[in-house]
Amino acid sequence: MFLEHKISLSKEDFSSPIKPGKKGGIVRFFSFFRRKNSSEKKNSSAIGKNNWSKRQNRLDRKLVSSLNEKKIPSFRQLKYISHYLSKKERIISQIAFLVFAASLIFALVRIYQYFTVPVPQSGGEYTEALIGAPKYINPILSQTNDTDMDLARLTFSGLMKVSPDQELVSDLAERYEISEDHKAYTFYLRKDVRFHDGDDLTADDVIFTFESIQDPEFKSPLYLNFKGVGIERVDDYTVRFILQEPFIPFLSSLTFGILPVHIWQEVPPENASLADYNLRPVGSGPYQFKSLVKDKNGNIKSYELVRYDNYYANIPHIEKLYFKFYPDVNSALDSIENKNVDGISFVPNDKKEEIEKKNSKVNYQALRLPQYTAIFFNQENKLLKTKEVREALALSVDKEKIIREALNGEGDIIHGPILPGYIGYNPEIKKYQFDLEAAKKELEDAGWVYPETAEGEPPAQVRAKNGAELAFAISTIDQPEYLKTVEIIEEAWEAIGVHVETKIYSAKDVQKKVIKTRAYEALLFGEIIGTDPDPYPFWHSSQSRDPGLNLAVFYNKDIDQLLEEARKTNDEEQRRLKYLHFQNILADEIPAIFLYNPIYTYGLNNKIKGSEGRYITVPSDRFSGVENWYIKTKRIWK
């Protein structure tokens, strides 16, 4: 019953032992086919059955001996293996089979991975913690609030945009032309752009947006940027800007979003800040407004955006974005530590280790920000108007210690307002290296000495001149890096005989109560310079009052002239030389002590892929390229 061909059997076949073949032969090779002798079975009940078993055993042995030594057993033969294996042999066989199967699966997986690549797939959700609450998700009103700018960046599109590589590229503009005299800029709009409500975006929307900025009733922070700029409609998809004078950085000022005229034309300009569309925006960006949640007091607690499937450029992979709003940094940090959110807009340098202990899935992106942090001396203060005092203060600031202790090494020392990589950067600018003894001598030479004290009294700790103490206040923001920086500075200044009072403000209050009114003597603050290094908004005397950003309230006629000429010339070399001259004057006058260029740390869950930017102009630029972010993947053949 085991053979497909005839085997002749003789009497000896049931009595003679099977002889081994060459080198042990097939019998030895198939020794595992042995059937236990039936005599070993206990309590056999019938002699006939016992005899049959013996005959069967001999027949099996004959079958084995008839096999070809060089031929692999057939499946019909192999299926009887389990009947002839001992318990130990069965265990060994099973283990061998499992090892073989695992090895085969591993090999197949490796082969599959080698010949395929992962690609982004649509889907997934991302939740981020933001500090503060939205008020104006409106591109021409949002310029003073990071939270507003974040949401406007996702829901609106501008004529131009900043790429993840910090390059200024076209967005809504299909192309543009600049006249030879740099006074006319013509933009040809894409014809495939739709607002989130389905209406086409045309030249009328662009014109309405810029006319709204120029309308004082609208109270746009961008008002001064476009004062005197004319705009005209060429056709449905072409607009032209007319400048009174050449302004080379003009393109970089066109990155904010365009409003839909069919919605906003019904809103009186004086009531624009009260419109519901400021919180439920209709734009043309990669994401559109879905819903918001308020608490019982009317404060917005969370915000939902969904992918805009009719987006004119690459449609985003991630389907939904959620934002949760927190009143301060600490509460936002708690949310990421407790895994209530996937990301956080900003991570202070001294909090990274603490977060990692509680949430190991957070990755940090170190983003270069075109920002400098400096101590600005209000030139209207009689004491700080004295150059010798400012120079002594500059000599006593240990910038390396600030980088090391306040920034945990994540920042670069700077000595002027134009950063490395920008046109006009001057590595040879005059530097005030840390030297306490030189600072003390500077003050003494200027007549600032320690007053004499009565015998038995402790020596004076504060210098004075003509009866006036060398004392003033420094104002700053309630943020860890600023607080540690001001602590280091205060210690150094007191070491040279200066009494310093520190005033701490929230980010909101410092804008309203301090900067807007210039109500400070010295100010530790950061200024973001943008994609173009044009120093005019920060150092021209016309910008000394709000909303200007000349925080030192500094006036120098030579600097004014240089900055006016630099923004008009289209000769890059001339512009560079004027910036060099400007920096040399500023370094000599010391209206501010330039400290460092910080690194902006963005924290987000490691499930988010594709977020690979290295440079940002403003914090909201971390969403540049958000359409390339993804969570889910699939593999395709190479």
C-alpha cells in the first residue's frame, strides 16, 4: 500500500536483516522511519494482530531499503514522517520548521523593503498647543499676534511666500515683472485659485486687500508699509503696483494673505476688528476653518482646521489640524508633557530635558530665525544718552555666558543688526569684548565714582556724578531666556557700580504698556528683521514712535540718509556699502548692545514626517511647506 511499483517479496524478506548500503546506506539515512517493535507495546490483546504488526514492520523496512539514496522523498512519503518520529525528534523538527519559516519571512520582508519605498498617504490628525488666544485671524490685522499669524498662515495665501529654504517665491502670483526703474511691479495671478467658499480669487480681491490696508479706518499694522503705494487693475488676473520711489525690498512685503472682497466689502472699515470673519476666516490657503470651541466665559479653547481639497497647489496629506490655546508657556508645556497635544509652538531651551522625561515621542526642530536680541537704550533718558555710560555697559556684558547659561548654547553671538548671510553683513564691525576692568575705567574717566561714606559705614555700591546715582531700570518679557539674560546682565552691571531695577512684563503688556508708549529706560527685547535686511523700520528716526520699531529712539542724520538711499538703489554693491557704513556708525554710537541671534525650538510628535524646514522669518513660517507633512505612509515599487 506504500509503493507505486511492484516489489517482489520472499520468505527471507520477513526474516533477514536489511543490509546497509554504501557509507551507511539509505537505512541509516532513514533511520528515523523506524517503527517501534510491536512487542514493546504492552497488553497486546491478539496474537494475530501482533503477527500482522511484525509483517507490516518488515514490509516498511523493505520499502525503505528500496528507496533511491539520491532521490528526495516525495510528499506522499514525507507525510508519514510524524508516525515514525520519536517525541524528541518531533520537537526538534518543529523547532527547525519554525526557524526556517521565520527566516523565510524575514528574507521576504527585506526583499520587499529593498524593492519598495515608503510614500506619504492621505489622512491623520495633528494637535498643537499655542500660547495665547486668537483674535484676528485676518492677514492684515494679525501682524502683532503670533497665534493669529499662525492660523492666518494656514488659511490664507499671499502674492509671494517664503519657502522652507528661506527663499522668496511666487504663491498666488504665477509670475511678475519689475520695471527698469524699480517703480512698477506687475503681477499675473494664477487662474485656478478658489476661496474656501468656492468663489474665484481675482485682481479685485488683491486690490480690495491693499486698499483696506491703506484705509486708516481699518487700522492695519501694515499701513505704513504701503503708504503712498498705488495699485491698479490691468485685467481680471493682473494687477500693478506703482511706487513713488524705488524700494528694493518691496517683494518681501507681499507675503501676507489676500481677503475675499465678496465677503469683506459688506463690513464697514471702522467695524472690521469686530467682524465674525476674523475668527471664522474664509481664505484660499491649504486649510480651511471648520469649528471652534469656547468656554463658559466666551474664551476660545480649541480650533479645528480641515484640509482644503480644492487647494491650487499640492493638497496637504494631513486631514485635520487642531489647536488648543493656553494662557502661558508653563500650561502649554504641561499639555505636551501629558500627551494632550502632539506639538507645541515654542519650547524654551531649559525645558527640553523635562519634556523628554515625560514624553519621549517629542522631536525638536532647531529653526534659524532672522531675529536679534538686544538691549535698547532709550536716548530720551538723560543718563543713557551719555555715550561713555553706554560704552561701559557694553564692555561689562558677557555674551558668551549668556549663550551658555541663558540659551543652553543654542544661539550665536552678534555685534550688529545685520545678521550673517544677509547683504551688508560686516564681520569686522567694532566689538565690545567683555572686560569689567575696562568698563570701570571708562566710568571713572567720565567722572562716575563711588561716593565717600562716613567712617564705619560700608562702602558705597553705586557710582554717582554731580549728586546723581548711576541707576536706571531695564524692562523685559516674562520668558525664561529673557529672565536669565537680564539676571546675568544685572549682576555684571552691579559689579561696575550700576544700580539696576528689573521690570518684568507679559508679552501682551510689553507691547501695549511699554513699547507702544516707549515707557522704558532700557529694554531687553528681540526684533525680527524679515527676509530682507532693510534696517529702515528699526533705525530710521521716522520710526521712533509707534508703530515704528526704532526702540532706541535714536536719531542720526547720516544713518537716516544711508538707509533712505539703500532702499532705493538697485545696485547691490552700493546697497552693501551703505549698510556697512550704517553699521560702523551704529557700533560707534552704541544706542543698543546687540547680544545674540536665537534659535527657535519647535516641538512636535515624531509621528509627523516631512517637516524639515531650517529657516523661518517669523514663527508662523514653521508651517511653510505644511502640505508636505504626513503621518500615514504606504509602500510602492521602485
